[in-house]
Amino acid sequence: MHLIVLPAEAAGSPAGTPPGKMASTLLPTLLPPVSRAAAFLLRTPPKPFRYHHSLFRSLLASASSPSTSPTPRALVTMACAAIPTRRDLLMLGIETSCDDTAAAVVRGDGEILSQAIASQSDLLVKWGGVAPKMAEEAHALAIDQVVQKALDDANVSESDLSAVAVTIGPGLSLCLRVGVHKARKIAKVFGLPIVGVHHMEAHALVSRLVNKDLDYPFLALLISGGHNLLVLAQNLGEYVQLGTTIDDAIGEAYDKSARWLGLDIQKGGGPALEELALEGDPNSINFTVPMRQHKDCNFSYAGLKTPVRLAIESRNLCTDDIPISSATEEDRQLRANIAASFQRIAVLHLEDRCQRAVEWALKMRPSIKNFVVSGGVASNQYVRTRLNHIAEKNGLQLVSPPPSLCTDNGVMIAWTGIEHFVPGRFEDPPPADEPDDMQVT
């Protein structure tokens, strides 16, 4: 995957300025191995051919001259004729980037055959957030069962799969390794290709599963507990970064505020705060919208968390000792007002940056028709409603996955794996002698 990062000052660039001239760097943030066909045609020295995959083994067996090893171009030609229809492709997706262990089986045409997930909500409550070492141990305990459930519910076995897709970043390295080890083990035993998936790209591309008319280019806002990202998706693997968070992401601000307000975060801090905010007055507290003096598309939520904490303290709310379930009616109303006021300003910050990003993206690619909003925070209905106003105001269609596909899940990993597998962007199966406990980066 290639990511072009545009400098902040380019946000004011005149219409028609070539994106390349605004690019400060071209970062190969996650570059899958060059496909065999592309490597040959581009004269890029490919890795030595290893005919592990069953497709290539069958092609070799059917070659008219067994004594003569076919050239890469010949193999590509043969493969194009022999590859099954897209619907016949079966992808297993594995996701362990943070605090949920997830797996899914998806057909090449987007049919979701199964999805399974093991939540770590109990650990979140116990530790007040994600504890990497504890999360790793929970993943290790759950991964085999979750993957097996996904296979069983899809009524398939590993030998039926076309490939395995797995999240390889960004995320907690201890957690990512659990999923990668499981994927490599399956791929090694059954001779399956592996597709390494970028977590944030998966959040963006899962919208193409639920909306088959979504085509490039499109603008995407990816919002979660760890990321705020505005990107112009020009093609598969080609993204122009318009803005990102310079400190905390919006999901982090939601989670921290929910804990400070004494909410039940068993199902997540964001949903708990959104629910309480419905009872409050969003104009009761005059929080300041972050970074309005900065004319770019970047985000900052660190400066919003402190005023929330001060608002709680100034009203003498004993949220550490008294959970929301035990609060008096007056106490609950005060907390609801803080929650509603926080949410209004947090989302106003999103609106400001998105409006600027829409204008910027349309200057670069006037053909944009869709504004994709995805990631865990995109399941928030208030967020969706407000950002839909931005889309409509600019003549765009808001596209957002259903809430179940906004949070981390195996479906988005499997689908992104399919998107990359079809044009040949995958790794060979691991060698048969690779140790099961091999350390991976």
C-alpha cells in the first residue's frame, strides 16, 4: 500500500495543483510483495518462484512439457485461465490488533459466510483500558476457538480456503503476533497464500463490501480509539493522507470521558457516553472546539479531555466512588450535560476538518461522489447524522458500514484480503520447515 502524505500548508493550495507537487513524501507504509505478473512485466526482480499454492501445482502438473519449467509469463497466462470465478474464492480473515479476537469467512463476491468474535470487555473494565500483556494472553486463549467457530459456522474446512488474510498493523505488537502466528500456521499446513492486511485500509474498504457501487476515487474518514485519519482513496493501495491526529484520537477521548463520568464501559466507553448524552443539554457547557485557528485537516483531542475533567471536578461529582447506576437524579443530569456538551464539541471538530478535507479532495479529484465514514466511532449515530450533513452539503453520498462492521471484525480483514488477492498481491505459503514458534516482526 502506498500512502502519499500531503503537508498541512497544501490545504490552501489553489485548485488544479497536481497532488505530486504537494506531496512531502511517498511512504510505502505497507507494501505487499509485488505480484508475480507485475514483477515480470515491470522487470522488478521477484523472489524465486516457489510453487506451493495448489493452483500453481496443478498448473505445473498439467503443463504439456513436464520436463520444461514454464516461464513466469507462461504461468501468469495459465493462471488467468485457470483461476476460479470470484465467487468461488474463500477467504479466512483474522483480526487481533487490539482487544477483540475476531475471525470470519467471506466469499469473493462479498457474501459473509460467518464471523466470530471473543470480546475482552471484562479486562477493559478490570484494567480501565487495554493492557497489552493481558490482551495478548486473552488472544492466545481465544484464537483457536474463534477461528474454528468461523470455519464451522461457514461449513468449510481449512482445505476449502483460497487464502488467509490477517491484520499485520497498525496495532499492539503483542496482540498482532497472536493472529499472525495463527494465520501462518494454517497457511503452512494447508499450503495457502497469506495476505497481510493494513488495519485502517480494512476499515475503509469494508464499505465496498456493503456498497457494491462504491468505486474509486472516494474520500474516507477513519475514526477509532487509536486513529483519526482522512484519506483520499485513489485506487486499491493508493491513498493520499489529508489529515491525521496529532495527539489523541476521538475514540480515546470518548473512552476517557466515559470513565471519568463513572459510566459502565462493559460494552465500550463510546456507546455508554453516547447513550447518556441523549439525556443531557449539549449547550450547557461551553467547551472550545480544538484547533479552529489551524487551517489544515489534522485533529487534536488531548486538549478537550482536560476541560471535561475540570467540568466534573468543578461540580463536585464523585464519579470515582459513585457509578452512574447509583447516582442521584440531579447528579445524573449533571453528568449527562457534560457528556452531551463533550459530544457536541468533539463532533464539531470532526465536521470542521471534514468540510476542509472535502473541499481539498474535490480540487484534486472532482469526480469524487462518496464520503466513507468507518471505524469504531462511526457506529455512533450522532456522528453519522452530523457527518451526513457535511456530505449532503457538498453533494456527496455518505457511505458507512453497519455498526457491526464498524468496530474491529474479521469480515473487514477477509474482504480486504480478497481485494488484494484477486490482483495477485499475496505472500507465498510459509515453508514447511518454518517453526511454529518463530518470532515475527
